[in-house]
Amino acid sequence: MLAAVSGMLAPSPVFAQTVATPVCDTQSVAAVAAGTTSGGASAAAKAVPVERVVAQTCKPWPYDSLRLAAVAIADDATTEAGERNLELRVAMLNAGTNQVVALYAQEMGEDAGFELAADSLRLDTARYDLAKGVRAVGVVVHSVTRGASCPDFHSKDALTLLVREGRRLRPVLQRDLSVWRRVKGEPCNWSATGVVTERGTLTLAMDIPVHAGYADIALTANLVTSTTVKDADDAERMRRQRQVLRYDGTRYVSVSRSDDSWPFGNSLQWIRS
């Protein structure tokens, strides 16, 4: 793992559905659904019935006594999956009292390309040491929809990194960790000319240089280019590509000025200034 002070790398794994998603206890879900922070603060998100919770996961914050919770809440209890308006809430909880001490809330809308299941959320507690005493927490949102039958591009497994500022969790980076694109040909109507596609998984690691008070982040894309030609065996070629992100005082942005955004230009842009 990569800490800013040591220069060691800490890649973030892509969402793995083979690993059971840790569920929250009733008290934790109720606290996050209530939408308030402790200490008499005003509500950071409106209170909603726990029956509207459609996805959840909890995990100890391994660096102190806090507990983490990620919960997705639907606007109502009747809209079908795939058509719901959702709100993602990520909270730090007092492990002893289950009070919410810091909270992040973000609206999400389901459609043909995005849908949540009960186990679609994962908390990432890798050592994202942005600065001395500042460690980010990650949440990964996994879409279960198949999407378009013959797309030119798709991405999923959206990672958001959050830093605590008092009773608020503020997003500083958002990137999809799984990407795919069509390079050549038509996947649904290929001929003797064949089809070339490329898929990739992204990992993050803290880097040593510091800008605007936070360490740089190195993105590594592990890419596989697949060539399919009629009456021939498929061929695959693997390569890696790297990009550096720098903090600009608000969020992490790319250092590269290239017009080609592949494979890193896949952020869902949930972050608001």
C-alpha cells in the first residue's frame, strides 16, 4: 500500500461480487436514514423511513473507533428497480452510540444503464493517506444492469473518495474502475473484418509529490485488447497505461493534456464544487 510519507503503493481492487457484502445492523441503518449528525447539528439529509433502503453495507473504520456505513435510499417504496430515484449516503458512526458524526449524501437516478442491487455498495478502507492526518474513505457503487446490447463504450464500479471535514464527508475524486470500448468493427454484426474491443480495470495508489496540500494519486489501467475474426481463434493483448491526478484545492484532476480520454475519462461527474 502507498502512503504519502513512505511512497509505498496501495492499489484499490475492483468490486468483487464473489465477496459477501457486510450488512449493517438495524441501529446503523436507522441512524443513517435519520439523516442527522450528532451534537445537535442541523440535518445534512432529510429523514426517511428505513423501509426505503434498497442497498447497504457497513464496515469498521480500522484507524480509530468509528464505524462506516453506506446506504442507498429510494424516493418511494413502490417504484420498480431500474426506474428509481435514489440517494446514496455514506456515514461515519460512533461505534458505541451509533450516532452519525459525519455524512455525505448524493442523488442517483436509475435508468437503462444504471441499476442497484441489495449488494451493490462496497466500502474501501485502503490507506488513502492524502496528507498527514488526512485519510480518505472510499465507496464503490456497482451497477447490475446489462446496459445496451451493442454499445460503443460502457463503464461501471464507480469509486468515490471522501475526506472528513468536521461533520461533513466531502468528495475529492470519482472514477469508474471497470471500462470497456469498441475499437473496430460491430460487435453485434461482425464479418470477416472482425471486431476489436478493449476492456480494462483501474487501480489507485498514492504517489509521493504533493500539490495543494494533498499527495498525488496514480491511476493504473490494466487493459486487454481482444480481436475476434470469423473462423479464427480470438487473440488477446495486454498492456498497462498510467495517469497522474493532482489535487487542485477542490478535487483531483488529470495532469495529462491529451485529447484521448480513454481509459481514464470515465468519471460519472457526481462531484459538485
